[in-house]
Amino acid sequence: MAHSNTVEIVGVGPVLFERSKRAKRINISVKPFTGVRVAVPDGLSFQKAEAFVYTKVDWIQRHLDRMKQYEEHDEAASVVPDDIDRAKARCELTRRLKHLAGEHGFNYNRVFIRNQKTRLGSCSNRNNISLNIKVSLLPKELMDYVILHELAHTRVKNHGNDFWMLMDKLVGNGKAKAASLREYSIDCL
């Protein structure tokens, strides 16, 4: 029995049907750059799953349209300005993160330097820190602010009073520093 099959669905295009031991029911997902995938539970034929997909063509088309807009926006935003030396920026941001974490007693797991569209940084629940490569273009004081903002999230996972009290201890008036980031045409965190 086949584990996967790609079928051309009229009005949608290619759809990947994959057998899934975990799926309890047919599950349709539409993701950017990968397209439409259908998880087919054991015991259900691909033909029945395909018939079900035909009942959901309007829903799939709406989501494909949204994903296409996202993909176009993502490709436009993925351009790194010419004045960024990627290797140098990665090295500088990683070095600065390590230094500030050590100086202030923060622990983080992994670090990712990415070219993000809307964020300067983020901190996951597992304390993985992601920094936007464009942070390297900021003045040193604001670069440190962005890095410390994400390090603070390793202790406080929200933007409540405790978070801003911690930021004030680290950088002075944290909210004023956040506001000053807006002058640099990169959205605030």
C-alpha cells in the first residue's frame, strides 16, 4: 500500500496525500512554499480522501490565495540590504548576545540569526533566541537593547509589569528605548 500519492485536483493543483498513523480523521493543511497536504488515516482509502478534498475546494482555494500573498511578501522581505555583510553581522550579533548574557547572568539555548520581515527578535519557550540580521545596522545602544529584550524573555515570557521592571534594571527606561527603535524604520519588538 502506497504511503503517499500526489493528485492533480481541478481548481487547486497538485495535492499530496500521505498516509498518517497519527491522524484520526482526514486533515488538510495549506502551507507556504509547500502547498496542500492531506493526512489520510489508516483504514481510509486515498480515493475517499480525494473525494473529501473535492468538497473542500473553495476552502483550499481561499487558503492558497492567502499563502500566495504571504509567499510574495516573504520573498520581497527576504532581501537583505546591500550594506549588510552577513557573515560579519552574524558574528557580531552572536558575540554580543554571548557577552550580554554572561554579563547579566542570562542563560539561553540556541541562537538563530535570520532575515525576518516584521520582528527584530524573538525568544521561544525553550529559550532559543532569534535575532533579525538587520539589528546589526542599529546603533550599539539599540542593538544591545534588542538583545537584552530577548534575553529578558528567558526569564519573563510576556510584556507585563515584571518584564518592564526587568528591562528598566537592564537598560534604564525600557519603554523609551523601545520607542526610539521606531526611528529606524524596523518595527519594534
